[in-house]
Amino acid sequence: MLAISSFLRSWGWLLILGIAGGIGTLLFMLRNEAFRERFDAAWLTLPLIGRLSRGYNAARFAGTLAMLAGAGVPILKALQAAAETLSNRAMRADAMEALVQVREGAPLASALSGRSASPASWRCSRAWASRPASCR
């Protein structure tokens, strides 16, 4: 305890400066779209935060898609609008890829099921009877 206190008194200013510099660099790097998408994909792999982020984004996506489709909006426009509500860029990229597949004629469930950054609920959205064992 005394060693930690002595270290912080001696080097605390440098530690705070380093943390502030790291945060500033991260915020600057997040302006780059490619870096932001990789950062968001890595964010989804974190044990607790990733699962919460994935669930939050999936709920927003599914709620928006259901509301728009229920209101009679064409599925392509509803899927695009729902994808734009996703704050996680990796999940947004997956939803936009699914939009392209649906536009080409693929069913929505199969277009959403093969995505790497999408939650298990998207991958398990096929017909109830044909769910894989990992979705039960």
C-alpha cells in the first residue's frame, strides 16, 4: 500500500497524462470508419459488455423492423431503416449485407442467420421446428 502511494505521488502526473493521451488517441482513431468497425467488432467480443451491446442493438433492430413491417413499409426500406438504428458499426455492416441478400431474393431469416457480428437470436431466427441445437 505504501509502495502504491509512493508511486502515485511520484509518477501520478505522468500516469494521468498517459491515460488522457490514450483516450484522446482512441477518440481520434474512432473517426476513421474502418477502425471504428474493427473496434465495434472487438467490442462485441468482450465478455459482459459485448453481450449487453449485442442485445441492446438487436432489440432496437428487431423492434424497428417489426414496427415498420407491421405498418406496411416495404421490407427493403424497413430493413434499411432498422439497420440505420444500430449504433454498432459491425452489426450495421452485417444488417446492410443482409439487405443486399434480401434484395437479391434471399429470405430474410437466412440472410440474417449467417452473420458473424449478429446476435444468436438473429442466427436462430429460422423456422421454430428446424432450430439448430445451439439455439435451444
